[in-house]
Amino acid sequence: MNWRTTPTLARVLAHNIRRGQINFIRGIMNYKRVYNVEKMLADHARPVRYELPTRAEPNAPIARPALYIHAPRGRTARIIDGSTERSKAALARPAELRK
């Protein structure tokens, strides 16, 4: 933040105060304490605990089931009958396609 952004910040703060939203003002007051460049950069130096695997060939096509982290369980995991599922699917379509 600098002196050029002060008028814009003042307008935003006034608007938020009028609407009763003072949490943004509290955040601005804690800015110096929260914003710490060294801490942010140190986060990138920490070891990765959960790393997503990368593909061997970046442009190779992928099978759709391989995109799921958790395999889809299908209708066996839901307590719903076939007619209810068909009616919900029909309602999800646009009105002009429901005929």
C-alpha cells in the first residue's frame, strides 16, 4: 500500500463500514503483522507431504476414469430408485429439451 492507493482504500473502507462489514478493516489493521515475505517464501522450501503424480508423457491421452482421485461408486452408493433418478435428470435439462 502506498499514498496513491489511499483514496481508493478509503472509499472501500467507507463502503464496508456503511454495510456493517468491519472484518476487512481489522484485516487492514493487521496487515503488517500478517504479510511476511520471508514466511511466504519459506513455505515453498518445506518438504512436500502430498505430491500429485505427474504423467510420463504430458500430451498423451488419458482415460476418463484415471482423472478421478476417488473412483466413482455409481448408483450403488446412493439410495435412489431408477424413476427418481430419471425425473431428476429430466428436470436438470433446459425447458425446451424436456418435451
